[in-house]
Amino acid sequence: MPAVQFTNSDVSLLARLMRAEAEGDGQLGMLLVGNVGVNRVLGNCLDFDNIRSISQMVFQSPGGFEATQKGYFYQAARSQDKRLARRALSGERFNPATNALWFFQPSGACPAQWFNQWNSGRFKAHCFFQPTPANCPNVF
């Protein structure tokens, strides 16, 4: 059973987001971004109340992804990126984004907290942050 319900259009949209946000971090980096996106749809908590679809998650404003404001995001999804998106949508999870709702690329070390959310780890350029189970049980 998939982690969230999705259509072929959702696969393409998530694939474009994953590529635009983390292509430089390779396939695993892109999968981690996919995990964050799926967690935001599953979460229904904190900054992501009432985010119930991939499209709502990708284009959330405020609080969404910077990549949607860049031309690179609007390129067609490639088949290899769609395969990665399907893996994330189907429920595959990878550390440090297993329960993460946020990530960013710092200029130095990852802070222990970011906007009161705990660091769950770093992968290449990105630091990942997760809520507590009490604040967002649906992602745990």
C-alpha cells in the first residue's frame, strides 16, 4: 500500500521537486527530499495542517519549497526521477529524513535545532529536521 494516494501527475510533480531540490546530492539525496514531501502530506500537523495532496505540499505558500520559484523546477520529469518519486510515494524511507518535515542547506555545520525542530542528521549538503512524536505522531 502506498504511503499516500497518488496519480501519475503527482509522480511527475514530486519527481520535479526532488530533482530541483537535491539533484546535486544524488539519488539518495533526492529520495530524502521525497521523504520530507510525503511526511508533510501524512503529517497533518504543525506547518502542514490540511496539506492532503502532493500538489498542495509542493506549492504550499508560505512554507513551501524554494525550488518552485526557479525555472529548473519547471523542466519535464525524467524517467529516472519518476522512479525515485514512486519509491518515496510508496513508503520507502531513508535516514536522516525518515520522520523529517524540513531540510535546508547551511553554509557550515548543521545546527542542533532549526525553528525549534531537532536535527535528525545531515546528508551531503542538506540538514534534516524532525518534529517530536508528540507534536506530529502521523510521521512516526
